[in-house]
Amino acid sequence: MSISDGEDPVTLVITTSNGNYFRNDIGQTTLTARLFKAGQEIDLYPPYDYIYQWADANDDTWKPPEDNSKTLI
């Protein structure tokens, strides 16, 4: 699997478990990164072929995720 092979691009789609709007900063959702190549989802199960790094603009500490999801509270 290669991102730079030039044949089929890898497309990133981020899904949420509970929407993307919260009232009064109250709520929780899990973001999940999903990768597609040639219309097929790839990197579905551990061990993952890609590295997923999540960052929070309000938090300068970074912890490596265990998978392709990140829960926001």
C-alpha cells in the first residue's frame, strides 16, 4: 500500500458518533478517521498500516491514540 503511487488517492473521512454541535459546551462525541482508496475502506483493523495523530487546539499535550478514534468531552 502506498500513498504516493499516483494511481488512486487515499481519502480521509472523519465521522462523529454524536454530531458536531454542542450547546453550552456540553456534550461528548467520538471522532473516527476512516481511509478510503479506490472506493474501498482501508486500514480497518489493528495493527493499523497508518499512524493516526489527533491534536486539540486547546491542549498542547499529545497522547498517541490506541486506534483511529478520539473521544472528545
